[in-house]
Amino acid sequence: MSEMGKLLVFIGLVLAAAGAFLWLGAGKGWLGRLPGDIVYRKGNFTFYFPIITSLLISLLLTLILWLFRR
């Protein structure tokens, strides 16, 4: 199998494990409720944008992929 194929399989397994981890309820207390996440409520309308959570996940994925490329 080519290197690209191995990398895609590995990334798929990591994503599946992370999805299962979150699906089972781990992280419900803090994930998406970090300081800096934007929540706007008015009446029956709620706008939610987890900007800090998105930045944290992006940083972690960047670090993991950087370590695997070394």
C-alpha cells in the first residue's frame, strides 16, 4: 500500500475513535463551552459559534500531523 493510502487509513481510524469518544459522552462538560465560545440567545432563537473550541481542535490536529510528518 502506498504511503498516502496508509495515511488516509490512519486518519480515518483516528477520526472514528474521536467520534466514538465524543458520542459516548466524553467531553460533554467542557467541549463547546470554553471561554470565548459565542452563544447568543433571544427568545426561541439561539446562535452558537464555538470559535475557541474550533481553534483548540485545529491546534491539536496540526500538532499531531506535524509530529507524524517528522
